[in-house]
Amino acid sequence: MDYVGDNHCYSTPNNLGYNGTVAVTINGQSCQNWADQTPHSHPYDATYMPESSLSEAVNYCRDPEGAGFHWCYTTYPGIRWEPCDIYPCLYETYEVEDSHCYSNQNSGSYNGTVAVTVGGNICQNWADQTPHSHIYDATYMPDGSLAEARNYCRDPNRIGFNWCFTTNPNVRWEPCDIHPCTTETKTCRMFSTRNHDESEYRAGYRYYNRTSYNTFR
């Protein structure tokens, strides 16, 4: 799927809210300004538009009557109007990854890669016994071995926060800035051009194909 700007799609529940700046039809015809009555006269005023005036609508493709697709009058006298290539926006929602949090309110489950303390000290490898000796082996870790745990912040004795021994001989250990995960999602607008198959657009296109230029609008 191609990622493009949002000029060719509308995100409101109905396409009446589209206020993009596409001003050319699917066949390449330039759109007539809505404030003009030549070469094609029409009955539309600002009440049909998402803008506050026809001058603000310029010659952008619109759906003033809620026909189900966007269109415009053309500047070519022989073609009264044509539809435009505008369609519903598609969205994808995804979770935001956070290496500074643990899930299920269980600090012992954290297996991220933070390796520095709140005081800015680098963490000592769990497999090392210098500069600070300790009692911990792989059974205390969510990783398969101390080598895999490296020097990442952990909560081996389940005291409720993640910490590590430091590489500073004068600071035996310090906590790390790791917190419970919260549910956070991001929504990304994504859609393709020309190869879309949204039902609303195709319904409008079929309507266009069976409608006379000279009798509609």
C-alpha cells in the first residue's frame, strides 16, 4: 500500500467534510471555480460547502449534495462536470513500543534493554562479580542466562522496581527509570492512489458513468 499525503481522501463519516485541494477530475480536466457561473452555471452557494464561502472553496473538488463522491464543474465548455479521485481515508492502529516499561504490573517480567541507572551510572554485567560481587544466577532472571541478561536493569528479587549493580566501584547499585506499561496506541492514516477499492468511491463512479453530463446538476 502506498503512503501519500491526505489530499486525496476524506476522514469524516461522510464525504461532505472533505476540504482538500484536489482541483482536477479523474480525466485530467481542470475544475471551474465554485464562485463562477461560466462556462457552467449552477445553483450552489456556501451552504453546500465545508468552507464559509465559495471563494474559499476555490475550484476544489467537493460533494455539495452528498451524492457519495467528489466532483467539480470543469473549465471545458464541452464537459459540464466530472468526478475526482478522492476516497475514504484508511487507518491503521498500532501499539507504541516502550523499552522503559514492564507489563502486567510485574517488574520482574521486564526484559528490556535499559542499562543505565537513574543516577546515570552504567550497569555492571550480571555475569560479572566485579566491581561488585553478588548472589544472582539465571534463575532470578527472565532471560535464559546471565549472559543474555547482560547488564540490563532487572528485578531479580521481585522488590517492585528494576535496578542493577553499577560499574562505579563507589556505587554498589541504583534503581533504573523503568515503569509499568500503559496502554498507548497511535493511529496512522494510510491509503493508496488509483488502486483503491473503497465501496463509496466505486458507487459514486458507477453513478457518474450512468449519468448524463447535460442533465445532472
